[in-house]
Amino acid sequence: MSSMRNAVQRRNHRERGQPEERKKLGLLEKHKDYSLRAADHNLKKRKLKNLKQKVLEKNPDEFYFGMLSRQGPSTMGKNRTGTINGDRGNSVLSLEAVRLLKTQDVGYVRTVRNTARKDVQGLEQQLALIKSSPSNHPTNIDEDDWDRPKTKVKKIVFADAEEMESKVQEAEGELDDLEQDNTNITIEEKAIRKTQRLARVKVEHKLQVARERLKVLTETEQALELQRAGMAKTATVGGVTKKGVKFKVKDRKR
């Protein structure tokens, strides 16, 4: 029955043209025109995105003599020794050497990231212990008592001493306001609450800084891993075809 219904001549549904009173506005855009324009727009967006990604992943050590800004034939600007004006004479590392250096960089960043992750876990435990401690007992928690590696930050310092000091001052001001409202609190209880409040603010600030540091190290490790994968003899990730399509080589099922 459906085949007979499909065999019957049907009416061709055509899109209307531009009305007579709107001809001054030009041709009326049809849906197929919009489809072509949208496809072209999306194609250009993908090309620009791929070009930007290639610029971000560009090897800064890559060099060709064509990059030099000189005029005239290629023989101009060369010395008798065969060097080009502006050449610093640096030796180019082999691909194997660069790959090995990238591996060492990833290993170092991974080690530092694991240390930062342990710092975050220790600070979270310390903060939970401070929050769970009763208000009528002093918190005998020293900031250096919990087990964590004593590492000194040599190059990058994420903590901001001024910001931490301002947070402590705000906490002290809020605590003073609460104490003025409640006159039934003894002097010892006031001192205990103040100590707990300040310890909690300091640990929260340290935890925030440690989490930011862990996030930066994690992103750095992922970027180095992607660079190493792109430099492998057989590319597994990060490959892009001429049309901008990313590919990933999967392992054989065992």
C-alpha cells in the first residue's frame, strides 16, 4: 500500500521567491543558501581553530633559514664560512635527545605534583580536624605537626602573605564583634575561640594556595605528556590531518 502511495505523482513544494514589493532588498535567501553559508562559516572556524592549536603546539626550537628576514637571493647575507648573519651558532639537538629531555621534564613535574597532592590531602585532614574539635577545648594543632615532606619553594611562590594577613585581620574583627554581642563568654573561652578561628583561617588559605598549585602542575604535566606523544616515532595522540581531523592510534586488542 505504501509503495502505491509513493508511486503517485506528488506536488513539488517550492520555496517562494522575493515578493514584488521587496525586490529592492535583493534576492530572498533560501534554506539551501543558508545551509551553504553556515557550512562555509563552520569550516572556516575549524580551520582557524586548527591553526591556533598548531601555533600553541609549535616547537620554539624549530628553525629554518627561510625564517630570517632578508632581501634578495639566498646567497646574500652569507659569510665565507657559510653562516648567516644573525646565526648564534647553537648546535641543534637530535629528536632522540629532545624526547629524552621531555621525559625528564615530565618525571620532575610528576614528582612535584605528587608532593603537592600530599600537601593538599594533609591540609584537608588538618582543616577537618579543626572543624570537628569542640569549642570548649583548645586545639593543640601545630601547623608543622602533620606528616608532610618539608620542601622549600625555590622558584615559584604561590602564597600571598599580604592576602593571608588581611584574611586574619578580618577574622579577628568578626570575632571581636561576636564577643561584644555575647557578654556571657569568659576570657579563657574567648582566647580559645580566637585561637581556633585564626588557625582555621590560616589552614583554609594554605589549602586554597595548595589546590591552585596542584591544578597548575596537573595542567603542566598533561601538556608535556601531549608533547611527548606528538614527538613519538609512531604518533598516538595529537595528530592532525590536512583537513584538520584529529586522529588517535589505538592499541591492538590482546
